[in-house]
Amino acid sequence: MCGIVGYIGQRDVFPILIKGLKRLEYRGYDSAGVALLNDSLQVYKKAGKVSDLEDFVASQNMTSATIGIGHTRWATHGEPNDRNAHPHLSQDGKIALIHNGIIENYGSLKTELESRGHVFKSDTDTEVLVHLIEDIYHNANGIAFEEAVRMALSQVVGAYAVVIIHTDFPDLLIGARKGSPMVIGIGEGEHYIASDAAPLIEYTRNVVYLNDGELAIIDHNELTIKTIDNVIKTPYIQELEMHLESIEKGGYEHFMIKEIFEQPRSVYDSIRGRINVMDQSVEMAGIKQYENKWMNLKRIIIVGCGTSWHAGLVGEYLFEDLARIPVEVEYASEFRYRNPVVGEDDLVIAISQSGETADTLAAIELAKSKGATIFGICNVVGASIPRASDAGAYTHAGPEIGVASTKAFTAQVTALILIAIAVGQRKGSLPKDRVRTLLNELETIPSKIEKALESNDLIKVIAQEFKDSRNFLYLGRNYGFPVALEGALKLKEISYIHAEGYPAAEMKHGPIALIDEEMPVVVIATNHSNYEKVLSNIQEVKARKGKVIAVATEGDTIMRNMADYVIEIPDCDEVMIPLLATVPLQLLSYHIAVMRGCNVDQPRNLAKSVTVE
Ligand code: G6P
């Protein structure tokens, strides 16, 4: 959470910072600020979106500069107002700093600094860090400024990605990271620094990902990397694979709807190159690498948060069903703070779109320390989770900008289906003809998603009817249950309507009490193993005057007579349900949120990349 961007070179810095911040706004959007350095520092900060900052700066007498830093905030310490917005300044006003993360020991550092005469202007942990750097710089005789930064950071407990500038050093930008991502873009006589590659992509394709515990000392021409323990490192320059079109709206009104409609392509990209048509098998490097381990597993533990946790739940059903391996699915935040029984015999699958979620990363570290093998399933290439994993698979969904996850979920499920088939096949728990059926089926899924998207207009009508509801219930059984959870989460996230997902049979153990004529109930009612049981659940809802919106298999005439609204999806193998049935639920949430006037791409209080625990 929080997006940071910095530049040093010859260009006018302000437009670079503003454009970069807009691309990083998915990381937080409750306030924004910039600091520009020419002879002195010009600092502009505003509560609200990056566009509010832009409007504010337009009314000011800003002088152009060629070095600067910018920040878009997701508040942790201190409410989102102008005062708490970043950048924060040192007491003498000469150092400006932006920060993503949490300084956990800021309380004790603050007390110490206050006793030495420092006065703080904000409620943030970040301001303490910039004062600490200043204090060390002034009191340790004659040390280099970068050395003061390094010494200050070594006193910090917590997570950070920071960028710092100083008025006395007009050709210097210092960046550092521990637990929060940071990438440096290398241009001709210029450097960029940001939380991810989106702000740099139109200027350079050469990047260096900073590792945890590293500092980057940057001038317009040179980049030096050293560790927090003062060891010089050689920068490893990589070429970016991202394309500009993939991070722009491309004619759609919102990123979310663009990403929903991208799913035929993103699911195809997740499958691409992984099916060996000749011998009808799945080829995944991450499985080959640990083949023995996968074959002899007693148990898999899946960790994740939010939507990724829902994909993990699908994973549980898949691995049990297709590979006959017992699975436990854990919220990363719970797993890491319990005393979990995990060891060398276990394989832990960590699922994450961003690859930066703090709790998932910590769960990985814990499992690793106990000897488990880590398999990461991640969308963002080069992120911290894949780097901390022993092996893994990228989901190849392309950049996901809308805060509510859509195409990343279906890509995660696709990767899990492929892995479960690969393991089931190798273990012999899946007969050859079943493997063939599944692989053939998987290849038809992109066009079936295309078909499912054709319900968009009908879904708009349903959204109109239910947009003012105060509650929603989502029900499903077997593979439909994680879909129900994901549908409810989507609605909550972007429309602020209370929604709960339940296993359909559990309805009678509580939620049934909520049902009346005001209550829309979305039921995943496809023509699969529990079809009759789900029909009975629908009857129970109808008997209490609830309104039923069914997601059903196309051509289901029984459902047409029973439910108030039927959204049809193409017939598919039961294990593929999450890939198809989730799509109309994403659309339903989207249209309801738009009709309610909500900001679907940047829902209140949320952030896409949760780098604080
Ligand atoms: C946040 C996002 C969700 C996401 C979750 C886990 O809450 O808003 O969309 O599912 O984090 O993120 P990850 O990047 O680990 O999948």
C-alpha cells in the first residue's frame, strides 16, 4: 500500500510524478503529495486523489524542477488529511522523504527525538524517520548523507520502501527497501524509482529490482547499490516485459470492466505453453523441479488473503478431487500467528496476485523456517513472493489495476487446475482419459468465458432491480461454494452492500432467518453433482419470499421456472465451474456499483497491494 515514485535527470519532473502516481493509485488514494528540488524544496500535499493534488498545484506558483519525489497514500498512522500526506520533511526543512510501509518502533524513536528537541507536525510514523536521518546526519561528525540514511534505517523495526532527497545534494536520490517493493528504471542520463514498473514503462525498459535490505544511491548518471550492512552490490539489470496498453483503459470506462472482459485472453495466457498436446500432459517447470516432492506429498497447505484465499479454496477441492492429496487452506494472517504444525514433508502453496501481500510473505517465511517447500502462484513477475518461493508458476493474467481482483482470480484457478492435473496424472490418481477430457475442456474455457460475458445486458437489468438492496446472500455447493464467497466479496468491495457467501446447505443453520422479500439470494445452481440439493435450497428461499438470481447451465428449463432471474453459463466439467460462474458475479457487482455511483476501480478504504499486516 502507498505508491511512491521519484525521478532524477533532465526532464520536467512534475508531469512524470503525477502520471506515475496516477498509475500507482491502486496502491492507495486517500492523499497525495510531491516534493520538487531545484535550489530549495517545493512541497505540495493534498488529501484526496492524485487529481486533487494536480488541481491544487495548478493554482500554485510552481517552478519546474528536474528532481523530485511523489507519493499516494493509504493511511495507517494518522488520518488522511493534508498534514499527514507525504512527503514529510526534516526539522530544518532540507530533507524530504516518502514512505510505503510501517515503522513499528516509531513510538520509542519519537520520544527519543522529542527529548532532543525535535518537533513533529504530523501523526505519521514516517515523519519520525526523516527526523531520525536528520538527527544522525547532524550529530555524527562529517558522515556522508547516504551513510546517515543507512544508519537510520538500521534502527528501524518494520517495513519500508523510502525515497529521500536533500536540498544540499541536488543530484542525489536515495531509495531503500525492506518488505515493500521498489524498482529503479535506468534511462539515458536519468533514473526513475517507483513501487512498481507502471510509472517507468513509457520511459525505459531497463530496470533493477531492489532486494530487501538494499539501498540505492542514485544520481542522474550513476546507480550504486549497497546493503544496509554497507556491502556494495552489482545492480542486476532486467528488461521489462510489461506493455503500456496493458496498464491503460483502452476505451473501457473502468479498469475493472476491462479486466473482466479480458478474461478469455488472460485464461488462455495462463494455459498457453503448458499443455503438451502430443502426449496429453501438463508441462510446468515448477512441478518438474520438485517432482519427487509432489509425488510423495502427505499434505498441501495453501495460504493467501482475500480473493487469492478464495482461489486457494478452489485449490483444496481440486487437489483432493484430482490428485487425492489432503489440503488445508489458511488465511495467511492466521497461519503466521498460530503455532502451525508444518515441516519438511509439507508443500506450502502461496497464492497472491501482487506477490507483495505482507501476511502471505510472512506465512511463507514461517513455513520456510520450519523446512517446508514453498510453491508460489503469483501474477506480478519478479515480486517478493515468487522470489521468496522455492518454485512456482506465474498466472500470466497481465497487470490488474482495478482494486477488486477479477482476471487474476480466474488465472489463479486456471493455474491450480493445471497443477492439480499435472500432479494427479503423475501420481496415477487421474486416469489417462480423464486427463484428456480435462485438458480438452480447459482449452474450450476461453471461448466459454466469451459466451458467459454475453449475459452482460441481462445482468445490467438485474443490477437495476437490486441496486438498492441492503443485503445479499450468495449460496453454492462444492466448486460453487468458493464462487459464492468470491461473488459476495466482489459486491462488498465495490458497492458497499453487505453480502455473505455460504455453503448452500448451511443456509438453514442461520442465514435463512434473514430471508424475506427484501433479500436477493444469488445461487450457483449449475447442472452438476449437487444440482437437486441446490434446487431444494432454492425452494427454501422461495418459500420465504426471497428473490433468487440463479447462475445456471444454459438450457436449464427447470431453473427458468423456479428462479426470479437466471443467468446462463455454458455447460462445462464440474471442476471448471469457478472459471465460468464467477464471471457473471463480477459483472453483477460491477454494474450495481456503477449504478450506485461508487468508484469501482478505487473502492473506499481498500488498496490493491496490502504491504502492511
Ligand atoms: C487486497 C486486494 C484484494 C486481494 C488481496 C490479496 O485486499 O484488494 O483484491 O485479493 O489483497 O492480495 P494478493 O495480491 O496477495 O492476491
